[in-house]
Amino acid sequence: MQYRQSSGLDFGSTCCGGLRHDSRRTFLKLATLGAGAALMAPLTSGGARAAQPGGEVDALLLSCMDYRLIDDIGRYMDGRGLTNRYDHVILAGASLGALTDRKKAWVEAFWDHVAVARQLHQIKRVMVMDHRDCGAYRVFLGTDLVADPEKETAAHAEQLRALGAAIKARHPGLEVELLLMALDGSVESIAESA
């Protein structure tokens, strides 16, 4: 058998394809090579999907931060054919978070996101999605409306419509879609006017 000090590898006639594996240095080289190959495999075999540059963005979605609905929101948007075609802004309370005087920085951040989404992605509409049983509504409005679905819907509709009107006033060219999600992931549209 031939021994090569410089590389620690022997491509002569030994088992395992001719690789020597009798030193720690050889082991570390092989382990490093294997780890690198394992890390690169998803990228070369299509297992991981990279973001695509320059795709068409249709909308900006404003939704609440509620962890219970993040997957449902993604499924809803996918079901609408908007996979990878929307920007997403998340504020506690969604429409209420973008309007409340108690969090002026949130309000400013929302409007900044709309402006940047228009500039960078030429969005055509803003979708605002509130949800039922929203803790931010309890915090900011000081009342729990969950027990009365009609009052809860009315409170959300009021905030959604106010934000929708403000969006149209600041950005007349944008369409506005007002939505209310239930905890089961179902979504209802809220008309822009009562």
C-alpha cells in the first residue's frame, strides 16, 4: 500500500474505495467533506427553495401577530393564488394596531411599509386581515367582545373600514380588501361600507 503524507488519502487498493482511514487527520477531512456535502445537498437537489428575484407582488397583507393563526393565514393566501406574491406586515390587532393612538410607532411603521411596498414591488392592493378572539382588541379597547359575535364583528368592521378609508385617502390607486378570520381559519369579507 502506498502512503501519502501530504493528503492523508490513498487511492490505491484498499477497502472503502481506496480511501485510507487510519488517522485522525483523514477522519476529520472526510467528516468535513461529508458535512459540507450534507449541507449543500438541499441546495443542489432542489430540496430547498431559494427566494426568486424580481417576482410579481400583488398585495401587501396586514395581519395580527396571533401565533394561533400564522399557518392559517399562509394557507389562506396560498389558496388565493398568492404564494410568494405578497408582502406581509404583522401588527398586534392588525387594523386596530395600524390605527391606535396608543402605539404611534406602529401606525407610522404601517404607512412606511405601504409606501415601500408600492415603491419596491408596485403592489396593487392592501389586504387587511383581523381575526376573532383578538387579545389586542381586549388590550386596546378594554373590552372582551368574544361572547357576542355580532358586537365582535361590528368592532372589527369599524376598525377595518376606518383603515380601509385611510389607505384609499393616502393611496387612491390601491385596492383595499377587508377580511375577518375565525379561529378555525375560515375568512369572511367585510364590506367597505356598512
